[in-house]
Amino acid sequence: MQLFEQDKNTNLLPYGGKVIYHGKVTEPAKAEHYLDVLLNTIAWKNDEAVIFGRHIITKRKVAWYADADYSYTYSNTTKQALPWTKELLELKQLTEQLTGHQFNSCLLNLYHNGDEGMAWHSDDEKALGKDTAIASLSFGAERKFALKHRESRFKTELILEHGSLLIMKGTTQSNWLHCLPKSKKINQPRVNLTFRSMVNG
């Protein structure tokens, strides 16, 4: 199938890590189905963060699912995992099949429109272990995804398509930051599933 013809060996980073963009991995009708199901059945909650002592509640919503009742702490707040839904297990299996990596958890993000984004950061929490793979499935509005090297400040970016898959692995989280820039032009929602491996799993 043409959807799977993206070169799995093309590294988007020039050095210091590995990011592979698989492109669209679901048929358009299937991508629409998953978007609808995820928007309406996931236990979405506004994300929270404690930054410089201030408790912040974001417009962006999140959800945390896993093989077991794992706790996940980032931005000085802790989440307890929920059990997988049928659709999340289907998407986990698809992601594992295409990437060759196994995952035991998934942090989902819901961006209602382009006014919501994600600032520069890396997914380097101790609970994830060092230099583990993180796979990202995108459904809904196409959004720009950018990466920036910590030292050289070299930047690269791409557009994440509806029903597409990207994986970050190797030393990417140690050497690179990534972000989802805001855009006034986008008025549709995007759901992002980031499959991870908790080391206590």
C-alpha cells in the first residue's frame, strides 16, 4: 500500500539522534474514525504544571494510559495511568509493528486549535529511562513539528499529517528539544498519541 512507502531509514536529524517520519500509516477513512473515537471516548483532562511555584492549568488536554497503574511525573505534577481502550490497543499494535519497538504506555494530547501548542522541551524524565524510543501518532489538523539541537541550535521542522507516525529514538531526547508551534491559521483539533516505555514497567 502506498501509505507505507515512506523511507524508514531517512533520519531527519543531521547528528546527535534519530527521528524517522513514516508519513501516513492509516487510510483516510480509518484516520477519521480514530479521530472521532479519540475525541469522544478518551478521559481528557486539562493538563497541569507547577512552574516556578505557580500552578498552571493549560487549555490543552491530556490523558495517560498504560499496561499497569503507572505513575508519570512531569512539570512537577503526577498522573496515574488508566487501562487501555480497544482503539488505543489497536493503535499501539500498529505502532509497534511499524517501528519495531515495544511500548507499555501512552500520553495523549488534545490541541483544540492552533492557539494551543507545546513549548521547547525534551521527553527525558527518569521514568522513561535514558534514550528510549518515543513514537508519535497524529490525527486531525496538520501541525508543524520542530526540533532544535541543544548546543548548536540547529533547527529542522516538518508537517505532521492526519494519520501519520513519527518516532524519536537513540540520543534524540538527550541532544535535541522539540516543540509544536502555535498557529492562528488552524481552527481544527489535533490528537497526538505518544507511545512510551516506562522503565518500571
